[in-house]
Amino acid sequence: MFHGASSNIKQVSRCIGIDDGPFPPKTDDKVRHAPLLAVWLKGPHLHQFRADWITVDGLDATRKAEFLLRDSHKIPVLLSGVTFGGFNLIDPWKVLKLCKAPVIVVVGSRPDNRAVKRALVKHFPDWEKRWELIRSLGPIHKLRTTSEGPVFFEQFGCSIRETRLILKASAFVSRMPEPLRVAGILARGLFSAEPLG
């Protein structure tokens, strides 16, 4: 556990959510980009957001997330999975180190890591590097935040009990925590899947 991260758990009224937006389908070997959004919520209210572009299936999502989260410390960060813009991965351990606050990876369905590994092996020469990060995430836990179906999470820098508190306290409208729900809505609403330029 990252010392000092869980001590900031009392700030559950403030959370950051990170999600990606649509991107064009692969039709040739051109480099494609996807939007990456970080939103800051105070309770149910949007406080601010930042956006940047990541390379589809690239390796720059962690760096771009760190840039979006610059100067943001001691506020829990919720990630909508670890893969963004295809198989561009955000490393929760690096986000934890930067923000000195709990980092929680949240998804709506249980990940099928066997299928993920098969896809990585098939499509990426550097699959081992990507798979190593996915393998390092630890056990997946299930939580019912509302009367809807459960969400699944992996936590970094906080206990399971503290994670449950954060997720339940930030699920206002649906089972998804509000920072992730808002980040997803903004990402889809502000950006199209059309190529840049």
C-alpha cells in the first residue's frame, strides 16, 4: 500500500474520473488518435475537466494521464479500466505515485484476461510488456453500488473497505461512479470518431 494515500480517504466527496472517447476504425496503417478525458467532480457537480489525445493502440496513455493529472494530489482517481484507445494502457501504479491518492480501476463487467492475452499476442509484437502491466493489477473484486448489477474493481493505495466507500459514495445516478459516467458522456459528446484534420 502506498503510504499516505489511504489517509486521504475522507475526501470521497471529491473524485477524478478518466475515460476515453470514440476513435476511427482501423482501415490502413495510419496513426489514429482517441480523446482522453479527466473530470473533477465535487459530489455530483462537475468542477473541471481536461482533455488530450492518445495514440490508438499506442503506449502514451500513462504519460498523457499524468499530464492531465498534473498538480492534482490527494484526490481519488477512478479509471474506466486500464485500456484506453484500444490497447493503450494507463499504469495505475504510476498514477498512484503521482497523485498520492487512491487509484481505482472500475469496469462494468468482469474482465476476460485470457481473451485479452490472446488479442495482445495476436496483434502486438510488444505484447509481453502490455501483458505484464495487466498481470500486475491484482485480484478483481465485485461490488453492488446501487440496485443495478455490480461493478468490478481493482484498488491501489487503499483497502477494499475504503474502495467500497469511495465507489458507493460516488454512484449517484447509476451503478457506475459519477466521475466515470460524466467522463464517458463528455468524451462521447464532445468528440466524434472522425479522423483529425
